[in-house]
Amino acid sequence: MDNFEFFVKSDLGDFVGQWVAILDNQIIASGNSFKEVAEKVDKEFPKQKPLLARVPEKIAHIL
């Protein structure tokens, strides 16, 4: 499973409305803004390229 698939399939209810960074199918950072999460990732994982995404407040259904 890649990072995007992990993001789509995981229960991220604890992170609703927040930004998360996902690397190797794990949430490695979270915060209220993209900048906050990006800075954490750059500091702790400088050579890695995780997926950064905002966990939506409502679920979108695509038909």
C-alpha cells in the first residue's frame, strides 16, 4: 500500500480538519496548517518526501 492509499483507506477520525504527513504508511506529523506540518517534516525527516494532506471534515462520496 502506498502513502495515498493509506490516506484514503485509514480511519483518520482523530485528525479531522488537520494536516497530516504520511510516510511508509504511518502518520509522522500532524498540525493545524500545512506550514506547521511541513516544518516538522523538514526538521525530523529532511531527506524524505512524505504525502502531506488535509483530513476533510466531511466525507465525500464519489459515484
